[in-house]
Amino acid sequence: MQAGRRRSSSKGLCADGFGRISPKTRSHSVQPWTRTFLAHDVPHQPGTRFVYNTPATHMVSAIVQKQTGQTVLDYLRPRLLEPLGIEERWWPLRAE
């Protein structure tokens, strides 16, 4: 899966939320959700089908945080939110 498709909902995955990409394994141990996301099958060629994919937006947030050392909200605030006049909003964060 390529991060270059992050701006569209055409990554090729079928899942529309974390309910379909469950972090639980058959032994009921919990894996990091990023590992589960990346291990998920991609049944469609990326760019060929539109399926809203909430886990993909969380993956982009994880990539931003890993690359910048900032939460996605801290990264976006001066670059996007403030220039657009968007006031401070709550942004859910995951421990991973």
C-alpha cells in the first residue's frame, strides 16, 4: 500500500471502519492496529474503487506523527487549521 493515495479513498481496501479490521487475533491478543491495517488484504487495485476508509486516515496520522514527531493536530494547526480560520477542535488520539 502506498501513502501516495492518502488524499483519496481509493486505496483498494474494503474496510470502512475499524470494525472490519479488528486488532484482535484468533487468540484474542491485541496487535498494534498499524500492523493489523498493513496486513489486511487489498482486494481491489488501488485507485480503481471508492470505499470510504476510516482506518486509512488513522494510518496517515500515524505516518505524520512518525515522520514529524508531532501529533497530526499539532502538525496541521499552523499549516492548515489556522490559515483557514478553524478554531481549536478536539482530535481523538490513540495510544499507539
